[in-house]
Amino acid sequence: MRLDQCEVAIKEKKNEMIQLGMTKGLQNEETISCSQELDKLLNDYNRLLSDSKHSKPIDHNDDYFFMLSKLAYKLLSIPYKYFFTY
């Protein structure tokens, strides 16, 4: 199963479980069974995300660039008069 298919299946199962819970109650066997099926789908989805084909490698340069851009913004937002104190 692909990520997008898994996302659709999760959304459908979640809606089904909510409907069952509201009509038959949370302790009903059908609701519990549906919840367990949703758990399996969520586990499959997490497995797909952790798969190297689907996960984006962590790029620490992105974090560094973001931190530098925030610092530059802070420096540029300091009023000009604070640079020259007599």
C-alpha cells in the first residue's frame, strides 16, 4: 500500500469508527474491532513513513539556515539608534 492510499484508508476507517461509536457505543464489539483495524492502518502508515523510500533524510543545514535567518531578522529589526550610543 502507498502512503496516499493508506491516508485515505485511515480517514475512512476513522469516520467509520466515529460513526459506530456514536450509534452503538464505545464498548460495542464492532466499534472495538474497527478501532483495532484503525490501529493496524496507523502502524502500516508509520512503517511506510520510516521506510527509506518515503522518508526525507534529515538535513541539518535546513535547521542551521532557519536559525541564521531568524537571527538576521532580529538584528535587522533593532532600531538604528541602538548601534551608536555616545
